[in-house]
Amino acid sequence: LLRAGRSVADRPCAFLCDARGWLATFVLDEGVREEAAAVVARLHELGLETRLLSGDRAQAAERVARQLGIKVVVAQASPERKLAELLELQQQGRRLAMVGDGLNDGPVLARADCSFALGHGAPLAQAQSDFVVQSGQLDEVVAAIVLARKTLQVVRQNLVWAAVYNLLAVPLALAGWMPPWLAGLGMAASSLLVIGNALR
């Protein structure tokens, strides 16, 4: 006979008994992924704030948050509560990325500005996400954010270069101070520079 019992050290437990009485106590705990704490720390280094939205009891959610270095925890959150939290933050002007893998994460994954579902997660969560991390490794979320920032930096560089070139070259060509062949060559060189920078 296996019976659920009170928690031991804030963890739920089950007792194994037979006709003579107690045989064993099983302390149940939800494991935290190996890379999770390092991923959260890296997100903080990138200037991002992290929050834990969990359907678990408050004690269990706070214990996980402590292990990961997450300060803001919303526990015992239904899908509706998670969505309400997300909408409130968006109304404050924040842009949010959501990572989840469960059925109850579907609404927030769909509504977040950017969302990631883990490859082993529920198909509904994957269907509502912008990205599916097939490997299930959380560090790929960090890699995606870093790559996105680098891409945006290159886009900005190309826009600045194109603006500066056009502000200088077009007036010179219109005033006749630059021959047409040189203007054309300059435009081709500018385009090649932008493409080469983008290829990085």
C-alpha cells in the first residue's frame, strides 16, 4: 500500500506500508535541469529579468526558483493566471519571451512577444510557440537571443552605412562633382559592403 502524506522538508512524500505498518518513505522532488541555473545566470548577464510562472504549490515553486536564482515567482498559477500576468507586464510596455513545455503554457506561449517550446514538450505548446528547441537544451534559448542581438546590430550597421553613403554620394553626383561611372561603381561597392557585412 502506497499512501501520500505530508511533506518532508517542504517536499511531498509517499509512505510504503504493509499490514504490519510503515516500511519506507519516498520523498518526491521535481528535478531541475543541469544547465538551468547557468542559463538563468547568463540571461541575467544579458540584462534580462527572469520570472517563474508555475502551477506548482508555492513552496515547491519557490524552492526551484531559489536553486535557479529567480527572484519573482508566481505559484499555483492556472493558464488564465499566467496569461493575466503576461498581459499585465505587456501593458507596462515590457517585451516578453516565454519558455514552456506543458499544456497549460499554451496561452502564454501564443501571446508572448517571443516564445520557445522544448522539443519533448506537449504538441500543443509546440504549436503555439515561435520556436521549438528540438534538443530540449535550454542553452539554445540563450544562443538564439545572442544571435538575434548580433543580427540586429549588423542590420543597424548596414542602415547607417547606406544612409551615410547616400547622404554624401547622391549630392556629389547631382552637383556634377562625381562622374556617373564613379557614382555607379561606388553604389556597387556599397552594396557589396552591405552584403558582405550581412554574411558575417
